[in-house]
Amino acid sequence: MLDQVSKTKDATIAEVMADLGRRAKAAARILSTTPSAVKNRALAAMAASIRAHGDTILRANAADVARMRAGRTSKALLDRGTLTAERIEAMARGIEDIAGLDDPVGAVIAAWDRPNGLRIERVRTPLGVIGIIYESRPNVTADAGALCLKSGNAAVLRGGSDTHESAAAIHSCLVDGLKQAGLPEAAIQLVPTRDREAVGLMLSGLNGNVDVIVPRGGRGLVERVQAEARVPVFAHLEGVCHIFIDRRADLEMAASIVVDAKMRRTGICGAAETILVDRHCAGAQLEPLVEALLAAGCEVRGDAAACAVSTAVIPARPDDWGREFLDAIIAVKVVDDLPAAIEHIATHGSNHTDAIITDDAEAAETFLNEVDSAIVMHNASTQFADGGEFGMGAEIGIATGKMHARGPVGVEQLTSFKYKVRGDGQIRS
Amino acid sequence: MLDQVSKTKDATIAEVMADLGRRAKAAARILSTTPSAVKNRALAAMAASIRAHGDTILRANAADVARMRAGRTSKALLDRGTLTAERIEAMARGIEDIAGLDDPVGAVIAAWDRPNGLRIERVRTPLGVIGIIYESRPNVTADAGALCLKSGNAAVLRGGSDTHESAAAIHSCLVDGLKQAGLPEAAIQLVPTRDREAVGLMLSGLNGNVDVIVPRGGRGLVERVQAEARVPVFAHLEGVCHIFIDRRADLEMAASIVVDAKMRRTGICGAAETILVDRHCAGAQLEPLVEALLAAGCEVRGDAAACAVSTAVIPARPDDWGREFLDAIIAVKVVDDLPAAIEHIATHGSNHTDAIITDDAEAAETFLNEVDSAIVMHNASTQFADGGEFGMGAEIGIATGKMHARGPVGVEQLTSFKYKVRGDGQIRS
């Protein structure tokens, strides 16, 4: 199937994708009223099938990895694309965890009675068809497919071309699970071609059959999706997280949080990229903070004040403010006060996650209210910006837009709602 | 200002609109943390200013109406565009009602604690800048401006060119109110040109400065907005509301609801356009339902079964199913059963508001669950599809999309949210 399609001309890809969209929409209608127990049965069967077919998945992955090596893929991409027995078990467990979440569909979000006796309920409903476009991590196939199913949505998955065979092997385990629960195979479809034309067609919405697109990948992918999509997108372009060390910060806490927020994992969107230090405490705190970062193996790029505390600090260039290093590099700057910090974040931030360290409750409230980011934190590491850490279960990503989903996108964020109105004959005349 | 701008070339309109967008964004930042009391003071001052300048508004409106008459505007448009002392008083009272609503901004939607001691709150925030594009009703200027202010958003209003002078007169009363409360004038801006180029610029998002567009008007306007907008849109294209008369419907209730749902006001989006009658009760109910509609002065277009009950019934053409008549005309059809009714609505409906009349609780639940509309009703008139009737206060419109807002769009639906995370030094390592 894969090779057939990828060798044919565009018209055929357009036809394949249009058909895939129609079948996704039809499946979504069935999923919208599928009972929780049936969805959970499918999820359990998916996890079992992944475990049972571990060897098949590893063989498919070995073929992908061999191709990537031959193509001189970078070490980071190779690592992301490589599956192991542990990673396969983690995928199966991840699906079981999703099965264990509360079913958001049908949940009554609000209910009230009107003076005329009408009873109004706002009830969660699925969104419909969710298109997920991802890059090298083949395990996204399992995570995203399971999250969409749990939330009653059909999924159209477009994995990275580097790991297409791995994704296809995982996908057939998901289809196994769907079939065992009597659900339509089209509930989770994998785009059967490596051709990039397919991505453009998904972004166009497949004739109104895709309701939302979730890109999972680097800046290049997300930028393309945001620029071209004709349907809503849940995404963040980058996570330029700031930490402001207020004049009333506890130094020990500040150093511990700053080092964790940057160095625990440097490549995630919740990693800190810029430290802003209040001028009023810079004399006491700037040097120990910079030294703590240097001691942890972090490159520090500083303004004049930060450069003055250590010869190891590299002068920051203008474009280091607001840069997502995604590496053991951080920018450090002294600002006049809290309003200057908020202004710096408004100018250079990415509306993802920003934190203040302070013992001053009032300063904290001002920061939490005025910084316009999906997640604002007081005295905690920005690396907590994660659906699992929020207790929301698995997430399909973090969104920085203000429409519909914001912050971690879990099963609840993959739903819409409807109003159910119950009367006993009310007319308006 | 108006004439100056409308006579200059496109480049200048682009500059005027770009500047307007920048000022709106700056005002939105201030409004996002403006206390409720200040917003309510502005709203009260706006209402007072509208009352104080009633004569000025009426004079401006007389000039608009004279131009419309000279241009042979239709009677319906003329009626919508004409202001009276009563309509002006209603505008002022409407603003006061909005002042009386709870402030959605800052409301804690959800809050929970994590095992590591982190306290997480999901808190309502404004969306930012809302662009409202409307047609002939100048009172939308006041409603929309007040709703946006209450919800902490900046408004960019683009009224109909027919009633621009009336809108400008109302708008200066709103600016009066903003100034009296010390709020930026750019919190509510009226596009100062009749040039249609301005609409295109708003739909492009004014360089990222417009967060959402709300069109208020007929199908032509909404279609253009949905096709061209590069930012999210809260709207419905049409309200093709269905009423299904189930086999276990109470005939008296069915007749009363059907006549109300069609005839109370025929030109609103919640007016019923199609009646579906279960074949199992058609023998007993079809004739009295059709007779009740005919007696109420409604034209009935029916399938063969409906045509058989009265010579006054006109045979329906295929495009009468799913047509929004917006007039005293209704389509009537017999369907096999509940699933057939749901299928008909899925094919011909507009996802706005649909109702079932039945004494069978199970059939009602099936209908409410399976019909994919913003509002689904049991034993009530579709004309209740209205923010005021829902107890949500004023609404800026009704949305049929599934993203963000669905159903009546009131002050809560004009908000987003952020996560506030409070810790005492938590790190993730």
C-alpha cells in the first residue's frame, strides 16, 4: 500500500486523502456515542496487541533506523526514532493509563434551571476528526491514537517519513484493538504515503472532514502548519520560558529552581531559556545564580552585569533574548523591577510558561495576572509545564493560542460541548 | 475623519487599520487587568451618555435613513437601520444589564492540588481583541462594545456603511464612558471608513492584532467572513432548525411548539424551518399539525404525505429540505423513525438548534445525544435558542462551530483561560 501510493501521481494522493477524510468523519459519528466501556476495551486490546507484536514493531523499526543511518540522520533524530523493548512496553502502559482516565464525553460541565422550567445542561462532546502531524518519534502513533479514541474523536495520523514503517507496525496493533472492540477501523487511520503532498491536504482540512490539526515536532513543522492550516491548530511554536528572580526571592530556592528549570532536560518546551534578575537583589543573587548554572554545566550568556560576575559568562547578543536554545545554554539579564520583567516577557516571550521566584505574595499575584502566558508559575520550576505533572493524564501537546485549548492538551481539551435543553412544552410566545 | 479616510487611497486605509490594530492590542493589555468596578463605571457612563445624546443619535440616524431611502433600500433593511427614542433607551438599558453581569475575568474555573504540593488553578482571562463586523443595525455598536469591555477585551467595530453616521454617534457615547472611567479610548474603536477594504484587513487579523472575528449579519456577510478570515470566527452561517415529532409526542404540545417555533418570529436563527413527523404517528398527527400551521398563516411545503392532508400544502422541492426560509414558510416531511430523523438532520441541518417532541424519555436521550448541534431540545420551542433565554445575559451571537465557543456567545464565551501554578520551591528533578 505504502509504496503503491507513494509512487503514483498527485491526483491519486488527493483521492486517497479525500477518501480517508470521509471515512474518518463517518467513524467520528460512531465514536461520538460509543460507550466508555467499549472504548476502554479497544484500548486494552491495543496495549495487548502492542505487547504481543513487540518483535514485529522492533523489526520494522530496525529497517527505519538502518535507512536513517544510511541517510546520515543526526544523532538526536536517530535517538528519537529508535524503539527498544522498554519503549514498546512504555507505549502499551501509556495506552492503559489513558484507558484509566475519566471519559470526558457526556460529562455535564454546567447545569441550571430557568424560571420557565427549562433545564439546561452544558455537556461535553467530541470535536470530531483530529489530524496529528508528527516527526520522528513513532510512539506518538500510539499516544495520539489512544488520546483521540478516549475523547471520542477519530484520528488521522501523519508520522515522520523516517519512521513510517515503525508507525505502520504500531498502527496495525491499534487497528487490532479497534476491531476486537467492534469499532470502525477508520477510527484511527495512518496516512499511507510518505509524500509531503498529504500534509498539505490535511492542512486544507480534507474537504471539511478534519476539525483540528495538532502538530508534534520542531519549529519548522509547527511554522508550516500554522501558516498553511485552514482549520484550527492546537500548538506552540516554541517555549521561551522565563524565570524572574524578584527582589524578595529566597536565594537557595531561586538557585535550585533555575538549575532544575534549565538543566533537568534542556530539550523540552518547558525548559527555561532566560533568567531575569531584579536589580534590587542582583548584588546579592546574580553571582551565586550564575555560578550555580555554570557549575551545572550550563553556558551562560549575559548582559553587562552578568558578564561582570564571571569571566565564564559570554556576552549575550540581542537575539539571545527570546531565543529557545533547547540546549544547556541560558540568557541572564538584570531588569529594573517587576514591571520591567513583565515587559521583557511580553516582548520576548512565547506565551508558554513563565515563572516568578519571590516571597512577596503581592508581587507574585501581579506577575501571575499580568504575564499573558498559558502557564504562569510562582516558586516552581517551569519544567512542570506538562499534562502529566498537572494531573491531567497524557497530553497530545501544549497549546499557546487562546482559542479553545490552552496549556496542556489532554482528553478534556480534545472535546467541545453542546447544550441539552429539557422542557415540558415551553413555548416563547 | 470619515470622509477624509474614505477618499484616500488603499495604502492609507491599510495604514489607518494597522494603527487601529496596534492601539487595540495595547488597550487590550490594559483591559486584561482592569478591575470590575472600573469597567462597570465605564458602562454606566456609556448608558448615561447615550441617554444624554439621544437627540444627536437620532439626527445622525435621520441622515442615514434619508440616504437609505434615496438609495431605495429594502423595507426590512430600513426598519433595522431606523432608531427611535425607545430603541435608544433599550440600548442604554442593555448596557446597564451587561454591567450587572458577573465579571468573567479572573474567575477560577477549576482548582486542584498535586501530590508534590503544587496548587493549580485554571483562571478565566480575556481573549484580547475582538473584531465585530455587522450590517444595518446600529445598536450592535453599543451591545458589542459593552460585551467586549465587560469581558476585558478590546473591540474593533465595523458597522454597516448604510448606518455609519448612527454608529459613529453611538460610538462617541461609548468613548465618553471610557474616558470618564479613565480607560483608553482605543478599548472600543469604530473603523472610520466605509471602504470595504477595511473588512478584508480585519479578516486578515491586522498583523496578528485581532484574535477573533464575530460577524453579525446575513448569510452573505457570514460566508465572506468564514471564507476569508485568517483568524478564528465565532458565527453561524444559518439556523436550519428541525423539530421531530416522535411517535410518542403529545399532539397538543407538538402543535403548540411547532406554531411557536415557526411563527413567533420567522426571521430569527432559532425559527424552525422543517418539521419531521414519525410515520407511526403521522396518521393521527400530521393533519392537525399542518392545519395548525396553515391556520397560523404559515405556508406549508410538504412531501407526498403532507400534501395529501390539505390542498393548501405546496409540494416541497428537493432544496426545501435544509432551507432557511426566514419567513412564514415551513417544510413538512414524514420519516420512518427516530434514526431516520437523526439522519435527515445530519444531512440537511446546520448544527444550530434541533428539537424532539416526545413523551418517551429514551427516545429523547437518543436524540439529544446523537444530533450534533450546538443546542438540542426536548419538548421546547427552538425559539429559546438565545443567550438571554439561557440566562447567560446578552449575547454577541450564536456559534455553530465546535471550537471554543458553541451556542450563545456571551461574556464567558469571550474569554480564554490560563493556568496559575503556585509552589514553594518545587523542582522536577
